[in-house]
Amino acid sequence: MQLRLDAADRLVELVEERRGPVAADDAARTVLRLGSAVPVGLARSLLDEAVQADARLRWAGDLVALAGAPGEALALEDATFVVFDLETTGLRPGSARPCEFGAVRVRELALCERFTTLANPGVRLQPGVSALTGLRDDQLRRAPPVAAVTRRFLAFAGDAVLVAHNARFDMAFVDNETMRLTGNRVAATVVDTVGLARRLLGRQPANLAALAYRFATDARPCHRALPDAEATAEILLALIGMAQERGARTVADLVELAATRPRRVHRKRHLAFGAPQRPGVYLFRDAHDQVLYVGRARDLRARLRSYFRSEKQRPAVEAALGALAAVEWRVLGSELEAALEELRLIRELRPPANARSARPDRYVYLRRRGDSVVCSSQPSELGPLRSRRRAQLAARALQSVEWETIEDAVPKLRAKLKRLAHDLRFEDAARLRDRLEALEDVAQEVVRMQRLRGMCVCVVVPGEQEGTRKGFWVAKGGVVDARPFAGTHGLEWQAGLAAVARAEPTLAPDAADDLLTVASFIRRPPPGLQVIPLAHCVHGAAAEQRATWSSCVAARSAEAGASSSWTAPQRRRSR
């Protein structure tokens, strides 16, 4: 059954993406990932079960088409709603079953017929359910079976719009029982009064009792199906009035207002239709064409579709999706090229939803000023560093001792730490310990950057066109050239080498970002990536800087022995 439901979901996505019915053979080849074309008759037989089992789909000859949601175009005054509530034997639709149905028909914004009955679930009530509802097993044993009651309820509902409080819970049970009877889900449009209340009332409580008290309903919720359904119906009428004040005119407008945030994002999935299964970058734009977010992907289609599913995104991206009006993508030859293009776009456009750490203007550097070291935003060999706090602690550590090189400073700081611990100056020792740890972390980052600035290679990746390649010449602290690559004997190769020869060493933060990105792909190369060393390119300054900083990378285990003598007394004093 799960395979059938997954196939139905993929069929719905395919028809929506194509913006119209899809031929059966094309749909079968795409959804079932068949390697070759199949006859139309065979394709229909493969897809028929998924199409017949899902109310969103229908056959239009030999085409798979969307059935469309019934009733959403109706005006609110003309629509018929069936507000219902269930009492169940438990909380999980797979193991628990309904034991009471209650429903109220709302026609022309007035309460009309009622429907209520107990149902025999065939299982015993959980004690908590019995205590909450007042229902007893002997009452349910005399009731008609759940299957018969479900048929009567569906007949009562007809083609009306279904409404429930926390509809996701109740519809899960109704869908489960309907699947047992017919193999299909319920095709009706559904409105959730919880989502509608939260959208219209803001942060105020949206539970049924609180809403009934707020709107002074005649029916009082009591954890029985019909009273709860009647209270929900009165709440629905009050919320429809508030929705009309906000401009809602049709059932579709009401459904949109009642949709949860993930559902509202899901409704924007058509913005990603047509994205290719190729590497590239993508830009989220709002209604004013402002760029909200920039990202990269190995597979643009899969990555963009992931934003419109139920997975939770980080808050900044969630906000961007809420304001999203258009998605733009640019196909590139490789993920490395996409990563470098992403960095360039972030630097130029400054999208508000991109991570702050990706902003090179937030980097800091260590600089010598007289006999001391300061934390500065001006580029130097001692950086870039992402954490200003760690850089400041490292600078204070260096200011506390006399030093000519970093390799002299670290042993002196460790000796000072031992003296402070021996003299029972625990607070001073704790401060120095934190500064020394920060200095060691900073040193590791600086050594890594100096090693990267000494790198001189040509990184070759697949090009945008099939069978082509593109080269990135990395030297003197940055990516100095990028051009098509046809081998080490062509004009492009000579032009790349000339660009390396002309380039000047750079400490710019954007160049450092590019270096780190290239290094991440070299460390874990994807298929098709080739690294060609440029042996004649030697960056002497980088060699000197690496020698200066090499000894400052200290092992934490060596420092742990020095700090163990004062850690416990410090804790005793802090008490």
C-alpha cells in the first residue's frame, strides 16, 4: 500500500510540473523509472492502481490528469460544510479506531441537520479514553460496526466541504477507514479550524474550549462527538465572518487561510517546476524581485523540491520561503563551479536569509601593533578568522607575554599557566587557559590558510556542455583564472598559466572563501574532478609564514596535564 501511495504522490507532482495531463507511457517511464519506453496498455496497467486509489488523480483517455478539489470555487455563502468530530479508542489511526461520530451540516452559513452515532471498534477502550469521554465498552458492543458507520457518515457528508478542529487527526482516522472500505482516500476539501483560528486570532489559544468561550457558543465542548462538532460549527461561522473581513470570498480563500505554514509553502511547489537535474545555483525572490536567498545544488530539481516538503528548514530560510514569489536557477557544469558562483552572488547581493558566516566582511585578522597584537578587520597573513571572540582571546594571550615568534609564545604561556595553578590563583589560571585554547584554535586556522595560500594547482571539472571540461587555476591565495579546459597543450592551458604568472598574492577575504571552497572539493573529490599541480609556481612568502606558525598548533592532551592540578581547587572555591 505504501508503494502505491508513493507512486500516486509522484504522479501528482509530475502532472503539476507538466501543467497538464501526462501520457500514460511517459508517466510510467518517469514515475516508475523504467529504462525504456513501454506500450500504452502496459503503462496503464502499471499505473491504474495508483490512479484509482487516489482521489486527486483520474484517467482522461490514455492521459493521467488531476481530478481537482471539489467545491473550492464556491462562494462561502453558497458552500455546504459538514463539521464533524470523532471520538477514538486511541491516538494512532493504524491501531486505534473511531468509536463515535458526530457531524453538523452548515448550509448558507446556518446550522442544519445533525448526525451522531456510536460505533463498535472491535477493541476495548483505553482507560484514559473512557475516563475522558464517559463511554463504556458495553455501550460500544451494542453499536453498529465502524465500517457501517463510516459508510453512513460519508453518505451524510456527500460532496460538502469537511471541517474539523485539528483536522489532521480526525481526517487520518476517516482516511484510514475509507481506505479499508474502498481503497481510496476521501476526496473532499478540508478546512481546519485550528489553523484558521491561529491565522485570524494570532497568538491567542486555539484549543476548542478556549475558542468556545471566546465566541460564547451555545454548545459546550465535552469530549463527545456531537457537542464538540456543534461547538466547532459555531466557531466556524464566527471565523468565516472574520475571514470575510480580510477579503476571503471563496472556499479556496478559506482553505488558504486555514493552511499551516508548511502547507502554505507546499502550495508554492509549482515555482520549482521545470528545474533540471543538473548542478547549478538558485535564487529565491520576493514579490518585489529582491533576492532573499542564494543556494547551490548538485541536483537542482531534487534540492528545490526539498524546500516544499514537510522538512523543517532553519528560521531564516523558513522566512524566505514564506515571502517567496519566484525561483530563478542557473545551470552550471559542476558543483564546484556552482559553489564558487554561490559565493560570488552572496558577496554581491547580500541576501538576508544566507548564513552570516558566509559574509566575508565579518572576518577578522590578527595584526601586530608595536609590541602587542590586535584583532582587526584589515586583511593580514594571520587570518581570516570566523570567530571574533576567539580572535580577541588569542590576541590577549599574546599580549600577556614577551614573544618574537608564536613558537616562543606558546611554551611561555603554558609555563605561566603552571605557575598560576601552583600559586592557587585559579581565576587568573582559568582566564589564561581559555586564552591559550583560543590561541591554539586560531593557530590551526591560520596554518591551514597559509598552506592553502601556497597551493598552486589547476582543478579540472566537467563543463556545462556534455563532454566539455572547465579548469580553475588556483595560485597565490585565490582562484586567478577560470576557462574551458582542453588539455595541457592547448591555448587555454597557456592562457591559464599566463594568468597565474601575472597574478599578485592576495589576502582578500573573498579570495580566502574561494580557497576554502576549492580545498573542500579537493579533500573529498566528486567524480570527474582532476587536480593538476603547477610545479613551477612557488609562493615563498607562504613557506615562511607556515614555518612561523607551525609550532603554535598544540595538542590539547599536553595542556590537560598542566591544568589538572588546579581544576578541582577552582571548583571548590567557586562554591
